[in-house]
Amino acid sequence: MAEGRRSAAAVGIGDRIGPRGFELDRARLVRYAGAALDFNSIHWSDQAAERAGLPEVIAHGMLTMALAGRLVTDWAGDPGAVEDFSTRFSGMVPVGVEGPAMVVVEGTVTELLDGGRVVVELTVEAGRSAVLKAARAVVNLAPSSPGI
Amino acid sequence: MPLNRALVGRSYDPGPPFDVSRQKIREFAAAIGDEAPVYADLELARALGHRDIPAPPTFGSVVSLQMGQGPRRDPRLGLDYSRVVHGEQRIEGSRPIYAGDTLVGEVTIASIRNAGGNELLEILCALATEAGEPVCRVTSVLVSRGTAPGSDRG
């Protein structure tokens, strides 16, 4: 991180990022709910999840997306490098009381754009099924000028 | 019941401005388990070219969720939250969100469309500073399960 933003010159199409695993437990979901001000009870109450027809509490989709973002921002060396970040939510991440769920994120550089920007496509899986689809980040690897 | 498509294009009151503090950014970064030092080190943030502590890329969605309650709660729209799941999300930044920003939003129902028996409700939240500097556009697509016109459950 302290080394600053990754240089676009050293990045090519097909470069792999990760894979990296992230553990999600109930405490993480409660903490995320508070910080993100998202108190939908299906993310912390088994009873609420059951009423909604879910097997158990599920992680916030935005928390899963944020984990994918961590892979990208750590790789880029600067959270401000991500200009455009999008995904579809294609599956749920159940988080039981007995142990954490594992979310595995992997990225691939798929396009080199102008101005030192690159496209990173991400696969995000839990229990070997995709929970995010078409997850894509446009990352600006050109150094930003101070004082913008 | 299908969603009320007469509301497509309608703008909603985003509520009060969202003050982004360094403390809130640190809290959010910690909540997603992100221990990158830039979220707590102003000198490092400035060395990276930032005017203040930057927020993680998905933080715009936190702000848009607060400002986007208008359409979610509009009884004329007819959204039944027990049928709703999050379908898609996009954050397009003109620049990062920084500590010290006071953000205002323009909240609009951008589209409602069918996807099988479901409906997809697209809510756009354009965030800018109070001074009018564009910051980011946050697009949230909510899936309203089984409410498409003609659907058995609709």
C-alpha cells in the first residue's frame, strides 16, 4: 500500500489477481450492517431469514461486493484508483452460526484502456457457486496529481 | 401487483446531506475488513494524490441507500420489501468520496422492466458536493420477485 499506485506499464491482458479467500461470520455481518446503515433483518436474524424463505442469515450483497473491491484496491495500491465498479448479484452467501462462510475472489485483467486505465473482471464464489456475476472494475493505474 | 410504471423518471427527496467524516470512512473500512493504512493515514493519502482520506469504492452505495429511501417507501410504487432482493449495483466515480465531503443527491427511478416473472427496479442516485462538484453515480437494481404483469404471483 505504501508503495503507491501500481504502474500500468507493468500490467498486461491476462494478468491474474488472487485468488484470495475472505471469511464472513455473523459478527462481520452485524458490524457491516452498522457501518453501512443497512439493517435489513435477513442479515442478522434467523427468524427474519426464515420468514423471507431463506435457509439462514445471508450476507449483504454489498458486503460481498466490498470484498471483491478489496482484492482490486490492494492490487492497485490505492482505493481511489477504482473509477467504475459494477456487478450482478447471482447467488446468496449463507452465514451460519457454527462457522464462517468463505468467499473466494479472483480477478483477471481483460482490457487495457487509454490513460493507464485497465479493466479487471472478477469471479466471486461461495461454496463453489458464483455469488457475483459480471463483476467488473475499471481501474486507473496512472498516478493522480496531488491536490485534485 | 406490478410496480407502478407511471413513476419512471420521477425524482425523490434525498433527505439531508451526508457528511462524510474520517471516522466514518475508518469505520466502514474496518467493517469490510480492509486494513489498508490509507484509511487512517492522512499523510499517506496525500502522498497518493488525494485531498483527504478516500473511501472504499463501494462507500457510495452506503450514501445512496440513505438517500434512496424515497422510492423504496413510496406507497404509490407498490414495492413489497418481502419480495425484494438486490439485483445489480454500479458505482461510477468522477472522483473518490473523501472525508470532509458534504454530499447531496439526486434520486430518480430510472427504469422498471420485466425479467421473466420478476420486475427490475432501477434507482439512480447522482452524488455531488454541496458546491456542485460531481462525485459519483450509484445505480441500484432491485428485483421485485414475481410481480411482473401477467405473472402468476403478480
